[in-house]
Amino acid sequence: MELSLAEKTTLLLIGEKNNRISGNYSGYIIVAACLFDLIRLEKLELKDKRVQVKSHRLPNEELLKYVFEKIKAKEKPKKIKTWISRIGQWSGKIKRLVAGQLEKKRILSIRKKKILGIFPYRTYHLKDVKLVAELKNELLQTVKRERKPDDESYLLLNLLKSGRSMRVVFKNKEDRKQLVEFLKTAEQDSEISKALSDTIKAINAAIAGSVAAAAAVSASSGS
């Protein structure tokens, strides 16, 4: 079954115990994955770290359509950091859209619940457990150099690291160390194309900036 990078990212972020999309900054990570998807579909392109519309034809998937329309509505191209930060703030909407797509594909089911019978929230229960297990195993094999890295695995690993969500997928501390080392050496050894590497660098920096800003706001509000 064909899945977008945003869908795969979401599946990786679903917690095994709480059945929620884990990570304080998961919204930013999923938006970044959407941007990768739109670039690969040649709907968008990056020029001087700014996001520009390449094709005005709408994508088919609801999530990508939502993100694309937000970007297309602005006449002046904005920096990638601006879009990740701005759209990432609507993380609830982003998660509902991507989860809805995955439910239609029968990969997960959505259950609506309430805290204290008042505050609504959703949990996500995997139906295709094998698919997610295989996805995680492929990433682990890539990190351990047991599998040749491909562009998509490299993208997913970068998103997990820059969004501070490595722990969600890699429970073992040694595996997380290997992930960091792998990302360093893969680029140095030219295993990834320069065009892809440059795009990843721009998006990684944008995620890191959005995450740092959100963490600073959270810290100041709690003091």
C-alpha cells in the first residue's frame, strides 16, 4: 500500500501504550513531512530557503491539500521555518486529517473519548500492526547498516531526530546513538544526493527553530 511520508511519520509517532500521537512537537514533524511530500510531488520547490509554488494543481490527499492551500494562498514566498511554525500550530487539525486518511485505508481506527466526561480527545489503534513493525524494523536496520539507506528512510530518521522524537521509535539508548552517528556519516560518505541533503538541512533547521521557540514559550509560561 502506498503511503505518504506524512502518513508514515504519523504511524511511527503513535505511542504503543497511550495510543496517542506522541511527542510535544509532533505537529511540526508532520508538517515538515508534508512539505517533503509536496516537494516530491513537484507541487512546491525550495529557492533560497523559501517555499514557492511550482504547480497550482491540488494534491489528492486531504492533508496535503490543506497544507498546500495554506501556502498557495500567500502571494509572497515565505521561509520554510515560517510555514513549519505557522501550520504546526494547528497540530490538532493536522493530526485529525492524517489519522482520517489512515483510517480510510484501514491501517488504524480512531476512538473518541473524553477526560472527566468533558474534554474530548482521540486515540489511534493500529489495525495493520505488521506494517508499522516492518517500517520501524527497516529504520533500525538502516541505522545499524544492515540495510542500504534509501531517501525515504533517511528523511524519516532526520525528522525523528530534529523533532526530538527519536525515543518514540528507538527505545534503546544505544540505537539512538547509532542513529545520530548514522546521519552524520551518511551525508559525509555521499550516500544521499546533494539536492536531497540541502533540502533536509533547510527543513531540519526550520524544525529545530520552531521546536526551540515552542519550548521557550512553554518554559516561560510555566515559570
